[in-house]
Amino acid sequence: MALTGKQKNHLRGLAHSLKPVVTIGANGITDAVIAELDLSLNVHELLKLKLPAVEKEDKNAAIEELCRRTSAEAVQSIGRVVVLFRANEESKITLPR
């Protein structure tokens, strides 16, 4: 499900006050990180995570891998902080059309 600009703006507003829930360490994206991220997305739907300090190309590749492996959508990326969204079947977040 691709998010529209209006939906991303709405989600950015909701994510503004959130603190990072998952932090990716020096070992990178491991199966344990994916499992924790998947669990957190099931509970929260919208969350922030913190990436290690890497080059921009590596950061973008990491975000793509996280989205692909968790079926999430990247909402925003500022510095080392990324906002991801994945709607649940009984979604608590209502997206605008």
C-alpha cells in the first residue's frame, strides 16, 4: 500500500511526539532486529527507529531493507531517525483519503 502525500503528512504529525522504539546497533539489520521491529509495528503501527551513523546511500539501503522485510512504509527520514508505518487489520490510526 503506497501512502499519498496527504497521508504521510498526517502520519508525520502523529509521529512528531514519539520517541524511537527500536535502535539498530553496530551489527546492523539482524533477524533479531527485524523480529523486534515486526513486533513493535504490530503493537504501535507507527513508530520511530534510530539507525547507526552511516553514509546516506547505506542509510537509504537500510530503510529499503527494513520496509521490504517488515512490509512497512517509510513515512519520514531525518538524520538517523526513521518513521515507519504498517496498518494492522484492526487499525487504530485512521488515514485521510
